[in-house]
Amino acid sequence: MKIRPLFRALVTGAYAVPFWFAVGRVLLQLALTLWGSYGIFRDELYYIACAEHPAAGYVDQPPLSILILAVSRLLTGDSLFALRFLPALAAGATVFVTGLIVAELGGGRRAQAYACIAWCASLINLGMFTIYSMNAFDHLLWALGIYQFTLLLKAPSPRRWLLFGVLLGLGLLNKISILWLGAGIGVAIAVSRERGVFRTVWPWAAAGVAMLLFTPFVVWNLTHDMAHLEFIRNATAGKYSGLTPWTFISGQLLIQNPVNLLFWFSGLLFLFFGRSLRQYLPLAIVFAVASVILLMNGHSKAEYLAPAYPPLFAAGGVLAERLFAGGWRTALGTAYLAGVVIAAIVFAPLATPVLPVETYIRYAETLGIAPSTPEHQRLDRLPQFYADMFGWEKKAADVAQVFNALPASDRKQCAIFGDNYGRCAAIDLFGLRYGLPKAIGSHNNYWLWGPRDSNYQVIIILGGALADKQRVFDSVAIAGVSSAPYCMPYENNLSIYVCRGLKVPLKELWARVKHYD
């Protein structure tokens, strides 16, 4: 398509409604970053550290989002705005693709508007794009994959199958949970009238393309003791063990905005039973299969299913356009969507940081919303998602004060150790301005990157119990305490230890301290 006709189609033509919603969504997300952010999130610090170690894989994720971040940092730097610019673009692109799915289902402009409003009012979609993570791209790649599958249901072609394979492969390189999309599509084709396509080469070619793109991460795992599988196993048995099928099911109501329930659930029923959408029944089956897979896991977070919702919002938009057509019915539809938007505004501070922190605390207390975490952690006044945005630079500054008080000879042979990636990554990013060396650690990729040197004379350790240090060092002194308001309780009031005289060789100790979770 030529540039001028495409521009016209976006601005005033067939794509205008989803395009302008996409623009508005991007601008909203950027405004929230500029004026509503609490600070850099724990995982964002870690992703920056990973971006300094380009690889075909990482303990806790495939490489795509990290490689994208590495390029982004080269071009735009490490400011909070730069870090969160790409998630904002991903948010806009995802709502745009949702609008395209509406058009393929036969919806007009009003249906696109209904679907885009409902998607934008989803609380998980307000929160998920707040920070840089693989999840922002996961939502976009799911939406693109579902859109491509919708086109295949309408008019299959070799080119579309191969493009679907590329999208699925990129999705796998970003987050392996897009396998649920592939599984859902496989089941949907097998049980529908489309099953004859399996007698052609093209679905298998698409699968081959996807696996070819995914191969680097597979090879990386094979050469790193299947680290990602170990990570998934430990996370499921440990920090996510308190999650149940009920928390997964009930969570769908909450994370999608309670008032949105009627919209997306009616869209699901319309896909299953609507005569005019019979051709697109496989889209409902995809959602059902993904739901069953996650329920069978037993410890899935509710948000894991969120990328599968675009076709439900799309079908809900088509149904709403038909139900709320003309006179009082249009007014009823407008009133319902107004309720969705009002609920989103009321609950938005629970999903994305739009209020000053003390104001948020009072607001949540007024609503009767207690702080929450999926990870079996003790909380103070903030949910873990917000608490993990506080205290990181303060940790680096406090460690720097201890480090700089050491004699010059000790500083040259000093390591800084942390037992979780948040502490290590805070030292790595914020420690640059204080002259700190890069951290070493026992958690996920920090363990994999190793101790870097084996001849440290002094090791500064941030956090942990005194007795643990005394078991492996001849001399342990508490040289300071790092405190910060609002952070997670287990990240507050951390002792800063200066340790000397390892009782066992560092390389031998390193093999015992690994934890992937």
C-alpha cells in the first residue's frame, strides 16, 4: 500500500477509529510515565542488567525483549521515559490490532469504538504497559497472532501461514507462554471444519518456521542445564505456590475491570454460539484451550490469560453494535460504556501509579482494597507492584557510603554481593554515579554470570542474616543499614556487611548459592 492512501486510511478512512484510539493510548501511557511514575521497577533494573549481557537466552526469559532493550538503550538511554516508551507504543499497537480484528468479524466503526474502549478500560491493560517487560510485547504478539489467524480463517494462503509462523516464532523468543496460543489454534483447527488444512503443508511449514526462530533459545537451554525449566519449576513450587485455580478464575473478573465482564463474556458467548460468527468459532476455542492449560497448571497468575482477550473484546464490540443500534438502545449502549470507563477511572490507581503515593494509600484504604502480592511476601502499605518501585537508588547510595569508607587497597579487591537480582541490578545501574563496581549475586542470571574474580579480599553484602555470613567468613562487620520508605518490607532496613576471609574458595561456594526462581 502506498504511503498517501495508507495515511488517509489511518486518519480518516477504514482504520481511523482504531488508529486514533491507539494514538490516544500511547499518549496516555507516556503522560502517566512523565507525571505519574513512582520510580524504576525491580524487574526493569534486572532487564537493564541483562541487556548488558546479550545472549541467546536467560534463566528466566527468552532473549527478544532483552535484545530490543539493548538496542533501545543505545538509541535513547536509560531515562524512565526512554525505558517506558516502547511499552507505550506496544499498548497503542495492541489496541489498534484489536480494532482490526473487529473489522474482520464484520464490525463497523461503532463496533471498533466499543471494543477499543473496553480494551483500554481493562485494568490489566492499564497496568501491564506501565513498565518495560516482555509482557508488553507478549500482549502485542498474541494480538497479531490472533489477527493473522482470523485472516487465515477467512482466506487461507501460504503467505499468511508463513507470516503466522514468523509471529509465533517471535512470540516464543519473547515469552514461551505463546505456546498456549499455538496449542489453542491447533485444537481449534482439529475440532472445527477447518481440519482439512492439516492435509496441506502450510500449517506444518508455519510450525517449522516458528521452531526455527525459537531454536536459539532451545540450544541455549541445552547448553545451560535447562535453566529456564528449572526456573519455571522452582517459581511454581515456591513464590507462586499459593495461587489456586480459584484465584485464577476470580482474578479474570478483577483484572479486566469488573464492569467489563458483561462485555467480554458476551463476546465469548457470541463467538461460541453466534450464527453470523460461526466461521470464527475457532477464536473462542483458542481462548478456552488457553484457559484450560493455565487452570491445569494449578498455580497460574490471572494475568497469564490476559493476552488472549482481544478476540473477546472484538466480538463484544460487534455484538454491542448490533444490540445498541438506534434510539434508546444506542443511549443504553453509551450508558453501559460510560459505566465501564467510570469504573476504569475509579480503579485505575490500583493498576497504574497515577496518584502520589500517600494519596494512593489513603485512596486504597477508602475503597477497602488491601495491598496484594502473588508471591507469599509480607506487605506494608503498598501492593508489591508499587512497593517494588521504591528504594533502589537509596540502596546503591548506602552501599557506596560503606564502599568509599574502605581503604583504597581494599576497594581495589572488593566485590559487592546481593542475593536477589533487584539488589544486584540497583548496584549496577545506580552505582555507576557512585563509583561502585558491578555487583555479583546468586539469583538467576547473576549466578550464571559468575563471581567475575576469585581473589576478592573484601566482600560487601547487602542484606541477609548475620549468622549466614559468619558461617562462611572469618570476619563480618555490620557497616551500615539501608532503609527506604514504601519499599517491600524484606527490602527495608537491610544490613550492609563488610566480610573478610572466606573459609572456602569462592568458586566452591558459588556452586552452593545458586537459586533460580
